[in-house]
Amino acid sequence: MSPSRSSCRQKPCDVDGRVKPLALYLLLFLDNATLGAGTNPLLIEAGKTHAAWPLAVFGGLAAALGAMLQLVALRWLLSSRHTWTRRFAPSEEKLKAAMERYRRASFLALVVVRATPVPDLPLKLVAAAGKYPILLYGLAVWLGALPYYYLLARIGHALQPPLWIILAAFVVIGLVGWFETWRRRRAAKRRQVEKALT
């Protein structure tokens, strides 16, 4: 038995070493049920060897199911009165900022945010706090994921970027987003202090 065949029996991959779609969909489900940080690199990497439309349709469905599970968890954390759950629940500051940014979570807003690289955590918090219907939320996530996931897969197929470049690019994007969030929070706190002093 060749080493490549034996390694494929131990890993969820095809004969040529590609990750099987089912394994990819499971990763997308788990990623969207937790932090959601690996979806973009996963889709670009998978797009190099897999057709774009199944990745968009079934990958979007897996992501929607994971996002629904995450919304259920967020709703429970926000409504729970147990002390230990406060460690995992979003802070009041984050929730207040999200409510100020999005007065309510509409179906169209959920679709549009998911169809873009814009972070959806603020809108997700509003949806959880407002007890947005779980199934409707999943449908919005899936519809928004269809064009976005298709585009990411097509980018992977067209450019064939090495995995390290994909990861490095999203690390840089994440750092820029973190810095921008930190800058906004600092500016907001400064405005509060100035308002209190006047």
C-alpha cells in the first residue's frame, strides 16, 4: 500500500490529497458556531480544488446551521441569571454599542451583512437580545452566504494562492479590524469623560 493511500485512510481527504467536502462543511459548521474566524481562509483554500457553487450552497447551509446554534447560545447567555455564565456573555458595553449601531435586526440587514466581509457580531448581538426567530435568522445567513462564499471559492480557483498567503492576509485584516475597534472604543470613552467634565 502506498504512503499516500494510507495517509488518506487516516485523514478526511480524497485520493489526490484534497479535503473532502463533508469534512469542509463540518469545519464551516463548527467555525460559525464558535468564533467564525476561519471561514474565509477555508473557502478560498477549498476553492482551489472544488467547484464554487456546491461550496456556496452546502457550505452556506453548514454555516447557517452553525450560526443558528451560536444564536441560541447567545440568547441563553444574555438571558441566563447564573453567575458563571457572565464570563462568556458579551459585556454590557458591547451590547450597548451594538444596540446603538443597529436599532433592530431586520432580515435584509442580516442578509447584507453576511454577504460582505463586514463583522456581523454587533448585529448578531442585537438579534440575540431581540429574540430574533432562529429559523429566519438561519435563512438570512444562508442567503447572504451564497454570493459571498461563491466569490471566495472563485477567488481561490482563479488565483491559487498558497495557504500561508491566505492565512497571513486574514491575520492582517483581523489586526486592522481589532485596531479600528480599539480606536473607536477609546474615542468613545474619551467623549464620555469630556462630557462628564463639562
